[in-house]
Amino acid sequence: MSRHITSHSVVALALCATTALAACSSGSDSGMSPSTSGSVSIALTDAPFPFDSVARADLFVVRIDGRLADVDSADADSGKDDDSHTNTDPSHGWVTLATPNQTFNLLDLQGGKSVNLAQPTLPTGTYRGFRLVLDVDKSSITLKNGTVLTGANGGIKFPGAGRSGIKINLARPFSVVGGKSQMLIDFDLGRSFVMRGNSIGKNGLIFKPVIRATAVEETGGISGTIHDSTATGTPAAHASVEILKAGTALTDTVSANVVATTTSDANGVYSAMWLQPGTYAVRATPPTGSLNHPALVPTVTVTSGKTISGVDVVLP
């Protein structure tokens, strides 16, 4: 989310750009200075996957591109098969930032971990468009019973075969300047794969990608432990954890109110990183088969550069 190839409490692919990328407001100058450049370090991260029946979430990342102009979904998908990388002017189109061309198991990337993918040098300016190019034919979800879900066998309903160019949603535009910062692109698996029925094994998943990006230094995190029944009860492993908009009720089912997703580990510990400063609610749901019920911590305030620890949730 929520794990990039950096890992944290949300299941996600995250592109971490440690670089001369500095966050700026939407009113910043959108131009660029052709005589200067900044160094950008690209990393990938993922957020925790909420389904306790999943053993692996393997996504094949072809490359990550950026440009100065804003983009929509059609722009992100246009030119996805062009690997020439000839353009070096982000004001004229896509500039390639990283070319991992490899599979990443997002479930290996949790708890705020990240993997640097590249450190390109880019012209200075305000960047408003980023995309991740995914090869869906080489991507899959493996269940704990050994079943492998793919687009080819109908286990995952992708929008099409081959490559898919996916728009990365920015918390705010990024300005490449002389200093260094880290931009994290978080591919939230928990929100990107939607169950088609009551059983993953029987009905499969629908792919509806949710990817966000932000400057790491602007973000904070929430961590704690999920317990069964009482505050000193048995730690609840593999519980689903959702970071919600402030004021969201325990029984709310509006997906737009979910900011990030993650899961507790074998010791009941969860960690949701790369959150924008603000006030949130934390909802935990026990894994399938548990006799416990969901619970909510209604108010948690996140500030930049800090992880709020001890946000424990008791499942009644």
C-alpha cells in the first residue's frame, strides 16, 4: 500500500525517487530550466495485501516514466510499448526514469521498506505526470493453496493483455531542484485487486489499479498491534487494516473513504507508512474464520516525518 517495493502497511508498488525532487505547491512554475538538472533516485515499494489467503503478489514492472504535463488514464496508456527512451525533454513528452523489467513480489515489501530502482538525472522543473508500465501477462497472484491467478487463466480480469500504462496519482506536483528528496510511488494492492465474488479461488479478482506518489519527507506513518478480545489478548495475525478518512464509521463501505490498506504480520503488528499529514481513522478486520469482529480507532493524527506508534486495535 499501504509496501512499495518499499514495504509498509499498505499493499502497493511504490516508486521511491530519492532525488532532487522536491515537493511544491500546485501554483509552482511549470516551466523548466534547460541549463540545469537534478538527480533523481527511483525506488519501488508496495503496501500490505489484505487477503490472508494470498501467498504471493507478483507484478512485472517494465518501467516508470515522468513528464511535466499532467496526464489522464488515456495519456498514461499511450506509447506504453515504446522502449526507445529517446526523449530527454519532459516538456515534450514521457522521459523514462527507471527500467526494472522484472517481477516484484509485493508481499515481500512491508513495514516501510523500499528498493531503489534508478537514479536518473532530469531537467529541473515541476513534474505533474508519472506512470508505471506493467506487463500483465507476466503478473500473477498465488494463493496459499498453490492456485496461481493470471489474466490468461481468467483468475484476474485485467483491462487487456500485454502492457498497461497506469497513471500515478500525485499528492501534489513535484519540482526537481538542487536538493535531494525521496518520491515514493505506492501501488496499493489491497485496493487494486477487487474480489469478483465471495471466494478468490473460485471467482478470481478484478484489477483496478490504485497508485499514488508523494515526497517521503512530507509523510508520516501509523503503527501498532491488533489484539483479539482485550488489550492484552492474543495478537491477531493477518488482520486487514485500513487507514480511513477522518469521520468514517466502522460499518462504512464507501471505497473512496479508504486512504490506504495493509495487514498485520504473524505477531499482530501493522505499519502504514507514507501518509500525508492529517487526521485519520484506523479500522481492523479479523481474517476469515475468526470469531472476532471489526473494530475502529476513530482519530489518529499524522504529522510529517513521524510514525505514530502504539495505535493498537482490539477486535471484540
